[in-house]
Amino acid sequence: MEWKDKISTFRQIDVRGIQGNFFQGLKKQAVQLPVGSGLEIV
């Protein structure tokens, strides 16, 4: 199964209202994901 076929199961994170550097927080969440899952960043 391709990643694009599983996107509806990805956790969505909306960063539009976050000020400052939020990359470290995203990276921490990504590292904790099980293999085969993903994040959808808005």
C-alpha cells in the first residue's frame, strides 16, 4: 500500500496559528509514530 492511500489515517497537525519555530515539536511527534503511519501538516 502506498502512503498516499493511507493519508486519511494520518494525524493532522494545523500549524497556521503557531508562532515561532515549531519544527522541533513536529520532529518529536514524527519520531514517536509507528512505522507506516504519518503526519499531515497544514
